[in-house]
Amino acid sequence: MKEKETITHSEIQTWLICRRRHEFAYRHQIRGVERPGYGSLEFGSDVHGWMGRLHGGEDKKSVLGDIADKYADNGENDSNILKYNGLASGYVLTYTCSLRFVEVEKVFSISVDAITNLGGRIDGIVVSPYGYSIYELKTTSHFGEAFITALRQSRKTHIYRLGAKGLRYDVHGIT
């Protein structure tokens, strides 16, 4: 019997934007040209790594020290470096101070039909007196209620809610 194919939000998004790009990337495994430098993609990967280390029990001070080292002044007055340092430190302090995480970087795969699974990785699942919520790490130009509204309307967070349900978490919202 053929193994079920797993599709992710990224694959769905690529298909919706450009079917030819989807074919090259997901059917022929041909990816785009790598961008030089450090940007939002690299920053996101770093943040996910630091959050995973914290969830694994590593000391907050150690992780904050690594963040400081990563973004240490390199002689260039780069406002992006200051922004990344502040955002990364803020994520760590939020994680360690105000939220009770039960899962971080949780992989899921749920059956859609006889030949397809829907899969992905949930940034985090937090618990409060009100129940479980999905924690979504994002950098955005939206703040406050506009950010929450964008998350609630996101196809990705709807997929994550299905994934959390498949993991036996009855989530009530997005944090």
C-alpha cells in the first residue's frame, strides 16, 4: 500500500500563489535561490530554536546570553539587528514569565482522506484557567487587536487548530 502523502500549510499557500512554483518545489524538489544575509526567515528559525531550548529546560539566562551574542554590535549601525535582538529577548521573557506551555514545536499529522494527511508544526500550545490556546510566533506590522484578528482569520491557524484537536487538545483560541 502506498504511503499517504502529507501536505502542509506552506505547500497549500505555494499552490494558491503559483501552481507552477508549487510543481517545481513540491513535485520536482527544485527550490528558489537562497537570499544572502540574515532576514526574517533566519530570525524565525533562530527564535524557534531558542523557544525549544527553553521548553527543554535550558536556563533563561543562558538563552538570553546566546541572543545577546548573536546580535552583538558588529560595528554596523543596523536597525534590523536591534529589532531582532529586542524581539527575540521579548519572546524569551514572555515564554518564561507569563505563559504555561504544554507543547512547543509540536509536530502533527491528521488524516484528511484515504490518501492524504494534513501536517505541520504548531509553535506552541499554552494552558490557562480558560483552557488551551495555540501560541503562534510571528513578527508582523499588525499590533494589538489587528494582530489577533489576522491570526483568527489565518488559514494556517485553522490548520493548527485541526492539528491540536488531532493531538487531543481542545483549543479555544490563538495567543
